[in-house]
Amino acid sequence: MKIGQTPDPNPGITPPAKRPGPETEAAAQAKAAAVRTPAAAPGTSVSMSTLGKTLEATRRADAGDIDQAKVDEVKAAIADGSYQIDPEAIADKMLANAQEMLQPKGRTTGH
């Protein structure tokens, strides 16, 4: 207790919650509905930044690089259990990728 404060006459007791009347409940429901579905102002314009347009164009261009026939072939092989994994090839590619990432920029490997 702080100096100058009056003690709480009923410590640990919380007053009962007030029950909303029909008008208050309807208003609360309308308010909640308005929060969930905000009304769009007529004539509101939306624009996409240049970066957003560039990212969207890049995403669409990258989608064309997928060989869907190969994807379907791999899916079928996985589904029927005939897909073979070559752990040595995976390890070799991971090491090569790590070496490439660790090389200073502008320096090429000339083994």
C-alpha cells in the first residue's frame, strides 16, 4: 500500500460483470461485424510499388522455368517407391555450393 491511498474496502473481490441489455448487445454485435468487414470507400485507389511489380514479374518468369513433366515423373517415382536417392551426389553438390558461397566475390576457381 502506498502512502496517501485509501485501502480497498473489499480486497480480492471483483464486482459482478454487468449484463448487456438487448440494445447494447445488438450494438456490440454490429460493432464487431464492422471491425471484421471494414467498408471500402467508393473510389479508393490501390497501387503497387515498382518493387512489388518487379517481384511479381520475376515470380511469373521463374514459374516458367519449372519442368512440369520432370516434377510429375519424380512424384510418380516417389509414390510407387522407385525413386532412388544418391547421397554421394547430394553431398558433392552441397560441398560445391558451400565452396562457391565461401569464395570472395570476383574470384574464380581455376584448379
